[in-house]
Amino acid sequence: MEDMKRTATCGELLGARAGEVVTLNGWVHRFRDHGGVKFISLRDRYGITQLVVDEDAAAAVREAAEGLKNEYCIAVTGTVRARPEAMINREMTTGEIEVAVTGIKVLSTCDTLPFMIDDKSDARDELRLKYRYLDLRSFSMQRKMKLRHDVAFLVRDYLNGQGFYEIETPTLIKSTPEGARDFLVPSRLQNGKFYALPQSPQLFKQILMVSGFDRYFQLPHCYRDEDARGDRQLEHTQIDIEMSFVSKDDVFAVVEGMMSHVFRGALGVELQTPFRRLAYDDAMNRYGSDKPELRYDMELADFAPFVEGSGFGVFESVLSSGGAVKVLRAPGCGEYSRKQITDLEDVAKTYGAKGLAWMKVPAPDQLEGGIAKFFAPRADEIIRALGAAAGDLLLFVADSWKTACTALGAVRTRLGRDLGLCDPAKFSFAWIIDFPMFDWNEEENRWEAAHHMFTMPQERFLESMERDPGAVKGDLYDLVCNGFELASGSIRIHDPALQRRVFNIVGFSEEEARRRFGFLLEAFQYGPPPHGGIAPGLDRLVMIMAGESSIREVIAFPKNTAGVSLMDESPSEVDQRQLDELGLKIIATEEPPTS
């Protein structure tokens, strides 16, 4: 197609280029026949240009135009001309001009489309994923793919400027426990043995610190065999960062600088740094979440001071058994119907609450409805303490501290969305710090690492760690933004003796540790430096920046919620010959869901 190779894109022609002869390549976006004159909107990834086939165009050109349909891929030659003032489209970059066509060549045709390609597709998700190559043609998806490219480039640009090396780590590794199931890859050459796809490069980036590469990063693919959801896929991309001779403050400074560089370069948004810091207990108490949505206030409060002597047995019983009673003031929701309150109660129950108590504030000194009869005598005091006003709704959960906080926090998130409190142009970052080092696993009756077993305990807990594991805070941290966990990291253990103590607390025998992590533990015998790091999720970051709620919107070829790629129909069966080479036999089980 040398004679019809493009000399301009569909997004660059302006009024100053009137009179030029150009060649454009792209797809027919729209076709309109106005009697003798035909208008063609030609689209490529740069924009749309209006083409005009005039009444006096050559017969061959008019004949070629007659046969065009949406999404035909074509090449056209023509002369750029200024549109009449009244016909200028101010909403298009190329709205000042049109191209009078003198030649058309059809490069390929298009079958009947499963859905129209517009700025943003309104097709069902199943169709969008099955015909992803068509969905990706929409300007909405093209903008998001460009944003993802820009973010990745800016990340590399910033970290390179800070002295980091980008070093790739293997994608076929030893299976190690990291919280989710591994994806296993059978070895043909080592029959009966398996590689695992990495859930993260955790062990290898620590090995790189031992190797003396004190500033490492990469953008690795990571694989976790777990249930998919809006902000999680079976495979995702991290911005993996590790540093030697640092404290968490050093890690924070690098990440805050990187985020500022990315948001400024990709969106023209200036972030306010340093980011806010919230202790885990504080975040749970005030927002009911360790990834709080901070674009609005509406904080949870402790209602325990008003329970004693109220006569409300449910609350009194919970407090006497060591639980908590949390309250949330929903501003302006006093007119909520019983059905609306029941909907909020269903949200609370989803997160473990047994119910959602309530009462309304009809006037500055009154309480009514729900459980108000138990607390009406102290209405003035309660309203003043909660900062409530006439027209507010008070919502309560009484349960264990964590369940009460989490369930009411979920109600807070739902209200924030329903009341339109989440400003899409605002990005509220915060560091969540002082996480518990260990969680108690009731099913297995043992302690387990809250993050991973290589997290450094805070120094103040080193002496008492074995006596009271539940009180230990780890030197670990999360970065949250707009209600999403954006990154997780920690300062790592580099002392083999301390590492053994942590293994003992979580019931990890020395033999098991050697079997799973032997190469790392051996490396730590040879002068490991103090080190720490973090791994922001690239997909979630771009999702937040794009104003989306699902990472599928910013991944070119994602899976559905059942882990299926509808476009290439993976996972799929393989030939018996392939199984025989690997020494594998398929045992039939119940068919998994496909959507």
C-alpha cells in the first residue's frame, strides 16, 4: 500500500493546513449520505477527521464510497479544506477542517458488528470481553490504555532518576506460601516436579538486596489463584520497589515523590505531600476500614459511654462481653424510609453484623424511631457529643470491636456513594501504619503472619513478642487512595535469629522453612543489609486515575470473574500427548462456572 500510506493521522489536521493534499488511514466510524454529498467520519487512535465525497467527485470515488460500511478499514487521499464558519465543530480537535476525497482504497471489510463502537461502549461485559479487540477501538479504552502507558513510563522515568535499577526476576519459580494459591507449571524435564508462577517477586527482590543492588524496581506480572473481583484479577502488574539501608520514612518519601511525578505528568494534578498517616487502630475506629475513603468525613464514633443504664439489653450485653458499640451519623438522612434503612442493614450483615440499630434526629434536642426510647432521656448530650443536627440519621452496630467497625464502615462507604460525597476529581492518599504483626487463625487455632513472615516487628515489641503475639505491631504499611488499597510494604527481617523467632510463633518448623525458603535463609548467612520495600498495584493505580471501579477497564485483555478469557477461550483443554509428556492425568471434577 505504498501509494496510500498515511501522511497524517486523523487527529492532527487543523485549519492552518488547508490546501494540503494528505493521505489518511483508519476505520469508518460513521457514514452519512446527504443526497449527492457523502460524509465519512474516519477514525484512528489519534482522533476523527470528517471526509467529504462531493457531488462532482470522480465516479470511481463515488462508487467506492457507496460501498463503505462502519469499521471498514480504508485509505483515502484528499485535499484539506476549511469548513464554513457555521459548520465548525468546536468539540473536535479537527473540527475546523474537512478533507475533500479524491481517492479511496478499501484495505479490509468488516462483518456485522456485535455492538457499535462509540466513545464508550454500552455493550454487556460478556460481549466486550469476547470481542475485546473491538472494545479496545473505542476512544474510552484507547484513552485508558494511553493513560496506562503514560503511568508506566513516568514510573520508570522517576525511579531511574532516583538511582534505581530495573531488574527482571524469574516467572518460573519455587512454590512458596504467600497467602493465595499458586499457579503451578509442570516440568517436562523434571518429571513430577512443578514450577510456580510468582505471586510477587518478594524473595528475589530480597536476594537482590543481599546482592548489593540497593535500589531495585520492576513492573512484574504477578499471579494469584484466588477469586476475582472488581479490583483484583488472577494476573496483575505491580510497581515493585525494594531499598537497602532505609526506614519506612525513606520508602514513603520515594513513593510520594513517584506518585506526585505520575499524577503531574499524566493528569496535570498536583498531589499534596507528605501524605496523611493513620494508625491501623485509628483508621478502623474512625472509618471502619484499613483502606478508608477519605474524600469525605462522616466518622464512626464510640457509643459505649451512653449505653450503661440505658436499659437497652442488646448493647449492654455486647459491652459486658468485651465488644464495642459503634455509631455513625449520616447527615441529612433523617428522611430515609424503613426500606432504605433495611438496605443499609443488609450491607452491615454482609460484613458480619447481626443487625443495624437506628434512630433519627427530628429536632436539635430530640431522638425518635428505632431504639430512641432507650436514649431519649440523654438526647441533648448524645446529639451534642456526636455533632448531630436536625435531619440526621444515627446508625449503630454492636458486636466484637473488629466486626462493629468493619460492618459500620461498609455502611459508611455505601452512604458516601449514595449521597454523592466522592468527588471524582479528588485523590485522597494516606499511609496506614502500625498494623498488627500477627493474626489469630481460629479455624487452625494458631497465629499467622498478618502480612508475610519476613516483616520486621517494631523494635518496642522484640522483647515481649513470644509472650503476647497479638499485641505486636509490625513495621509494615499500606498506601490507600479513595477507598482502595493501592500498595503494601514493610521493612524486612534481615537477622536470621529474629526470622527463626517469627517462624516459631506462626508454627513454621525449621525443616519446613528450609524446604520452602532455604535459598533465602542461606543467602542471609552472608551479610544481608537492612532493607524494605513496597509494591503499588499498577492496575489499581491506573483504575483510580481513570475514575473507574474495575481494573478490567484498564487491562487490555482481562479475565472475567470466573477467571475465563472469553476472547481466546482460556483456560482450555490440551492434547493427551501434552499431558503424557508431562506425566499428568486429568481427574474429572464438577464443572466450574464460566462467567
